Amino acid sequence: MKSSVAVIMAGLIGLAATGIIGFAMVPWLRKLKFGQTILDIGPKWHKSKQGTPTMGGLMFIFGVCAALVVTVITDKLMGGDVVASGSLIATEQYTKLWSGLIMALCFGLIGFADDYIKVVMHRNLGLTIRQKTFAQLLVALIYMMSLSMGMGGSPYMFIPFAGMIHMGVFYWIFGIVIIYATVNAVNFTDGIDGLCSGMTVITSISLCVIAALKGVFGFSMAASALAGSCIGFFLWNKNPAKVFMGDTGSMFLGGMIVAVAYGLNCPLILLPAGIVLLLKAHLMFCRLFITE
């Protein structure tokens, strides 16, 4: 299968799978009464959204996983290898792809625990900041370890205009900080109908194009699957939202964006590619202190 076909196929499968599963999942979440509990902080008009189903991020988590698995298997059956195409080390690319997906799923699991506490236990703030931070840093550390082992213990990172640089201990420090910051930036951005999913589409398409230009088609495919799945979710999340992604979805999105950036060996790309998410997260954080 041609690399360009695989990239497009992943996006379309992600869009279709997420959009279609919504017809079953949204009523199911309503039946379980998994309604969003609106925080007391924030604008008063936001209270009208009380009870809208949350944990809808499960929709695009399914969409992304389905898109990647189906595309990779189809490509293999047709005698291709999109993940390894353009790469000298196929094993490293597969390690980064699947470990990145597992890392994103682990962040989604943390978000799920947070949502579950809010919805089922009716505790507005969910996990405590200490619990959430510990879990996120642990996932980030384990992911960094998997990357280091996948590269033979040699922590290299691509620096624009400088090439591949051996980072030493800074590789670990920078990695944990950028992962934690990105996941929480996406998490902060969620809160208004269609906002987080829409912005993630922009970031994902940017990363998809960059990965294709660099010949890293496995991660161009992953970014395409993410973009397509977010578009499928947006159909259910646009104003007025029928479902919210919850922390389950927003943390998974942050993890996937990080995975693609590390697939390019250039997590610094998150600064220009995800600038809208970072700026919006900053604005949302500031609003917590000035909104009634």
C-alpha cells in the first residue's frame, strides 16, 4: 500500500469509527447517567450544561486504535510496511508507535479515573492534584524509559538547525516536563463545545504534514488517525454538545500528540505545532481567577 493511501485511510477510518460509535455510546452514557458535573468556578451560563454525558473521549480512543490497527494490518496483508517506510530502523519505529499509543491510553485511564470519581462519587474535583500529578509523572517516566531502551540507551533528540544531538540527562528532564505540560495543556483547553477537539485537529494535521515531509509515514498515519477521530467526535461535541470528552479524552489526546512528536524525534515541534493549545490553556488557566 502506498504511504499516502495509508495516511488518508487512517484518517477516514478514525472519522467513520468515531462518528458511528457515537450513535451507540452517547445514549449508553445517558442511560448510565454519566452526566457532567459543572465546577462552581467559571461562568454562570456554563451551569446549563449540567448533566450532559461525559467520558465521550472513549469514542475517539476507539477510533484512533481502530484506525491504526486496521491500517497497519491491511498494509501488511498487501505486502507493505508503512510504519517502517522511509526509516532505517523498523523496530525502533514500531516501538515508538505502539509504546506511544500505550502511553496515551495510560493517560486516558488516569482521566477515566478522574471522571469516574466526579460522576459516580459526585466529587467535583475528581482526583486530587497530588494523585493526578504522581500518576502522570509515573506514566511519563515509564514512556521515557521505553524510548531510551528502544534507542539502545542512547537518548538523542533532533534540534532544528543542529541535527541529532545526544542530550544525556537533560533528555529525561526535558522529556518528563514536556509530556506533563502538553497533557495538561490539552486538558486545560477542554471545557467549551468543540474547542479541544477542534484545536487538536489543527495540531494533528500540522504534525501529519511534517511527518510526511520527513518520510516518517507511520507517525503521519498516527496523526491522521487522530485528526480524523477528532473530527468524528466534533460532530457530537459541536455546540450544543451532545457529549463531552472529559479528562478521559483530553488526557488521551495530549498523550497522542506527544507520541507523534517523539516519533519525529523532535518534541520541540510541539511549541510551534501546538502553540494554539498552549496559549488557550494559558488563557483558560488565567480565567479561573477572574471569572465569577
